[in-house]
Amino acid sequence: MPHLAQAEVLVDAILRQRPAHLLPPGYANWDDLLQKCAERVAQRLGAQPGGLAARTWGESDATRIKHPLSGALPGMSWLLDMPSERLPGDSNMPRVQGASFGASERFAVEPGHEEYGYFHMPAGQSDNPLSPFYGAGHADWAQGKATPFLPGTAKYTLNLTP
């Protein structure tokens, strides 16, 4: 089945208009089709551990943030990759994220009121898994916990000399 960008627009139009020529055979009408589909989904999800009440969006949309070298170094994903997490969000939401995509940063800042701004970054600023800063800030990103936009007091300096 091809992936259609913005497929929900097409589905919404079909469900609003309910054209008779698109109704699959074996259904009395669109309400019958939708009812049977809902029953099948509820039955399938209800058969899983914990039943329907235990299902969450994150089950189908858990993050898989992989380091670029992870695929080339089998067995090293424990060191290189961020932990898979069940998170809210989707491609068309403010909290843009999915299994294999997402915002590289999220932030909001109002000019003149920078002290109230926030910042989120998945996986941290360092791509070196041996760095103490590797993955720094990832937990805050996953939890939607605001990190201050302004840098605060300097803790480290890096001097570059020729």
C-alpha cells in the first residue's frame, strides 16, 4: 500500500461524502462499514495483554532514534542508540515525532522575554557516545520537560589555539 502524505485529508473527505461507489461489497451502508471496522479493531486490540483499556498511542509510535553508526556496528546499539520510548505525538501535531522521525529541536522564545523561553533536543548535543554529554537532555525531550532557552552560567570553556 503506498504511503500518502496527508492521507487523513482524503479519508476525511471520503467519510464526509460517503460515496456509494466506494462502499466495499458486503456492507449495507457506510455506518455498517465503520461499525464493523471498529468492532474488528476493538476485538484485535482487546485480545492483547491488558485488553483494550491498556492500549496507548505509543505502542504503535515508539521512538527509535539511531546513531548514524549503529547500522554499521551490529551489537553496539546499546551504546549508540537512544532508548526506545512510547511517546505521544505524530507528524501533524505540535509535538512532532514518530518511530523514525521527529523535530531535531523544539523551542519557543518571545523576543524581549527570552528568560521564559524553552528548548528541547533529542539525544543531546554530542554525537560521541563516550562523551558525558551524549544523550544529555534526551530525557527532558522525551518527557516534554522544558529546558531553559537561555544558557545560564558557563560551566565549561573550550579554548582553540592555532
